[in-house]
Amino acid sequence: MAEAERFFARKMSELGVALNEAQQQAVTRTEGPLLLLASPGSGKTTTIIMRIGYLIEEKGIDPARIKAVTFSKASAADMKERFRRFFPQLPQVSFSTIHSMAFEVVRDHFRRTGTLWQLIEGGSEAEEAQPETPKLQKRHLLRGLYQSVVGGAITDDEMDELATFISFVKNKMVPPEKWSQINAGVREAARLLREYERVKLAGSGGKRLIDYDDMLTIAAQAMEQDRELLRKYQARYDYVLTDESQDTSLVQHAIVERLVREHRNLCVVADDDQSIYSWRGAEPAYLLDFRKSYPGAASLLMTRNYRSTRTIVDAANTFIKRNKTRYDKNMTTENPDGPPIVIRTFANYAYQANYLVQEAAGTEQLAEVAVLYRNNASSIALINAFDRAGIPFYMKDADNRFFSHWVVSDVLNFMRMTFTDKRADILEKIHFKLKGYISKAQMAVLGGINNDESVFDNLLRHAPLQDYQVSLLEEVRDTFRQMQGMPPRPAIRVIRERLGYEKAIEGMCERFGFRKEYLIGILNTLEEIADQLESMEQFAARLKHLEAALAAARSRRGQNAVTFSTFHSAKGLEFDHVYMIDLVEGVIPSPDDKGDSALMEEAARLFYVGMTRARSHLELLAYRERDGEKTAESTFVADMKRILAPPLPTGKERGAAGQAAPQPVNSKAFRSPAEVVAGSSVRHRVFGAGVVESVEGDHLEMRFPTAGLKKLSLGKCLEMGLLEPV
């Protein structure tokens, strides 16, 4: 194709951008449905921008006839800016999120049907169109419904679980009769959702209420039921491109399908190995069935990684092959070997943060350092340690909710009781969470007494008590008095054990479905923050300081600061040095993951996303104990150990029948033991180039400049394609 050759030559001259063969095919295959599977670091965004430029400059397509749909506002802004830099002379193409496009369809649909409506979630397009709409009204509405349906106040954790449940059923297009079959993690979730839908449909002030999830479902329904509206949007665009499509839900796929139904000029860019959002409705199986939705669709692989060393690419590629539900593909690279992937298992959790501080302290380019974790709760101990060391950090997804969590508030209220046990208002907040089993009726009696005496003495003298309560309340009273002046860390242990708070938490988890490990983790983190502090006043002040430090961390984007991020939020980012932390059973994989093969595969994809953020230096960190309890390293870490240094096979493994040996993924790899000779130079896919010192049967010894002497299984190395000629 002469036009394509001219285009690529011109762009090489103008931009210095040279595309490989797979990328060029992705640019020039413009007609009909195309599934483009792009591995991490494969130049996906550059290829997308070049494809759009090719459509305009070489195919003569009007930029207004091209629609690019991305997963997030940040991605849309990045692509828009990249297009402007690559093609400054061209008119801007429409880059937007799927929600933004759905919002436009819904607004048009309601205008046509004469429906008055109000969006009950804040956001850019919503605020511009309806500036009077209060932010977070959705949450206010859900709080009221929870109060009336379940009783009591909804916690922040329950609110998040409920919001996730609502998004999940809407994005999965789950019919109402099946809502109750979904594990929501919050009481009466299905009933709450039914009430929520009823209230929204009834509306307020004559206006129907809708949230962001409704925008998607209503847009999909309107495009299916209103033929004239559908034709209007179908006629607007001749070419549609969707990015990060592994994160797209069923209802989002439905909107896109209807949009391109006539011309079918759709390019779907995705990586099934990076699908990590099933909990909010993403549908990775859709990619595997792409040809069912688009018969005759073409598919292309972009698997050359430009980001990471061969060491990281080969290890990550081998790791993700543990998953069965995926396209069979191999990520490769022409990059040289790098330093070995490091696996560290500390004796105790406390050493992890200290080690990271030491590593960062010896690094000049802090912006090239990232600490990645699965749960936001992991960041609090990091914030505490890095703040104490004076090392700046940036958090893309800073979450201040830890400091307002009810467990944190409870601990502070327990501590307040050590300063004065005369305040019934403080006891009111924690009375059912300590060992005295104080009832509401007994608290009501206490509320009528105002004699400036101990609340426990007043209960003992004036409230009708059960016999067993007398000794318990005396013990609680005396314990609070003994805690006066106690340093905060031992004070928290007393609260947890002698005052019965941890037992109360266990009971709440059983009654309300709270996650015990998460709540106990908050208590553990509070103890870590309390370490080295002398007084409870200092502890309260430290919490305030860390809350402010966390808020300030959001503003350090682009500065020389270490990045703290969840695996989810790190997708799309890259760093020279990546440390993946808390790699223990119960975190990744979680207990829920272990009971579900699909969730286990998603957890593996999450681990893979973390690995592929690293350009050259990757460390995997675990520990054997936390707060006196034994922990086990993640099964994924165990997998990585086998990949990096395959164990010598036992007789049982050699003789296992009916198990097909995995085929080498490296076409250059040695296949025969005779090719590996003592004294020869051989490249190991993970450790790099080395010299074979000895070969005795299946026992192979190699010496590497950086990794030293390694004793390996020759059979395993050949089986996995780990050895090749230098």
C-alpha cells in the first residue's frame, strides 16, 4: 500500500515515530470490526492516535465522523493531548468516556419524550448541564433508605458496598428478580435497590431522578427502542474506536454495538490479561466471544513490549499463562536483560515499611519509584513511615476515609474515657462495644443523671443491672482508670483485649456481614501509628497530622516523590523501580478469590498488572508474621519463585501420567539437553547471560554476573524455554 508507506515515512520524518509491523497493521486495517489485543507497554496509545491520523490524512475521513471512547476522563484527556501533539494541523476528534456519550443520548432522549429529570450525582457534564444539582445526593438518598429499611446509620464501608452492588447489577444488566442472588456485602441490598429504583422513578418536584448507572441503562434502552434516535447517532459517526475495552461492561458494550450496527467500522482495543474490574461489572468474556457479536471480525496482536526489560517481560508472560480463560498469546520484547526480579520475605510485617524507606532514601529520582498494593488500607502504614523519614510521596487515589472510619473513632472515644469517665455522651458511642454489655435502657437511665460522677458508678448505683454486669462494669471502670497516662500502643492492646472491643467487632462481623480481616487490619495499623509515641494526646495529634499529610499527597503529582498506588489505579503507569507489597495469602489472593476460579484468575491478572508497571527493577515483598499471627506468602509469589528458579523435579513429578508438559514460549530456546554444554555461554530468560559451569544429568549449574551461581533443573529450564544461545 503506497499510501500507507508514505504515511509512515512522513510520520517518521515529522515525529520520529516508527511503528512495528503489528502496529502498522492496526493503523491501516480500518474497515469492518477489529479486535486489537495490546499487551502492556506495546505502544497502544501511539498506535491508536496514528490510526486516527491515518483515517483523516490518508483515507480522507472527516474528523467529526470519528468517535474515540475511552475508559476514564484522564484517558480521554491524555489521548486528546497526544492527538494534538501528533497532528497539530488537524481539527480535534471527539474523545470521550462512555458515560459522557451516554449522557448525551439520555439528555436527547428525555428531550424527545418530554421527560423532566435530574441527575443526582455530581460530575463535569452533569454540573455544566444542571448546576443546581447537589453533589452526592445519591448517597443522601441511600442513607435515608438504609435508615428506613434496615434501621440505624449506614457506615462508609456499607455505603461503598451498596454503591458497588448497584453499579454491578446495572452494568451486568441483571434483571430485578435475580438481584437477591448476588452477594452484596451489605444487609437487605436487593430490597434497598428496589426501594431506590422506586424513589427515583417517582421523582422529586416532577423530575425523574437518575444516577450515572442509569445513564448507561437508559441510553442502551433508548437506542434500542427509539429507532429515530438510534439512526441519528448511527449517522453521526462512520468510525468508532473503544480503548481499554477489557474494562467495559455488558451495558456499555450494548451501547457501542447499537452505535456501529450499520457500518460495523469498530476498532476494539483491549488486553484480556489486564481485565481487573469484574467487581463493578466489567465483562472480559465478551472479548473472548468477540466474533459472536461481530461475525467476520479480524483480530490483531500487539505483543511487543517496549517498556520493560526482557527479565520482567519473560517472567510476567510465563506467570499470566497460569490463567486458562484468555487468548493464547506471548508478550515479547527486544529490550535487553535487566537485574533479576527480587523476592523478599521479611520475618515481620513491620520490617516491610522500614525497608521501603531505606530503599527510597538511597534513590535520587523518587518519581521513578512506585509502591503498589491491593488495598488502600496498606497505604496508611507507608504514609506513617515515609512521613517520619521525611520522604515525599504522591498518591493518585488518596483515600482519607481511614481517619473517619468508625473503628478509628471508637478507639479515640475509648481513649477519651481514660481522661474522664464522667461523660455519658462519650459512653453512648461505645457502650455496646465494651465488655459491660450496657443496654440502651440502661443508657437511658444514665442520661437522666447529671451529678458529675463516674458513669460507671452511676450505672452501678442507679441502673437496673443483671447480676453478671456488676463485676464486669467494676472491671471496666477500674481498667479505664488504670489506663490513665498509658502510652497509646499498650492502651490499644488493652482496648482490644481487656475491654472486649475485638470480641465486639467479631460479633458485629457475624451479625452484619462486615469483613473481620479488614476491621482488625485497621486496629493493627493504629498500633503501628502509635508505636514510639508516649501519650494518647500525641496519638490523636498524629492521626490528625497523617490525615493532613495524606490530603497533601494528592498535590504532588509530577514532583520528585514516591508514588503509592493500588494495583488498580496503577494501570497505565510505569516506573523504573516497582515494589509490590503485602503479597500474602488473605490479601492477594483474598479468601473470596480462593473459592472462585474466575476471581482467582482476576487476582492473577491484578498481580500481572503490578509486575508490568516496572521498567527495570521489580521487587515482590511478603512477610511471615503480622501482629503475632503467622502469615503465608501469596501463592502468586510461590509461582514466581518456580518461574525464576524452577525446582529440581522429584521422581513423582517425573512420572506423573497424563500431564502434558508446557511448551516453551520462546522460539529461540534450547530444546535438547545436548545443546547445553559445560563451559558455553548461555542466556537464561530471567537471570540473563551466564556461563554453564557443570551439567550432571538434570542438575545444571550456571554462574551469572549479577545473580551469582544458580543451581537449576535442566529439564525444567528446557521445558519452560528458559535457555537460549547468547
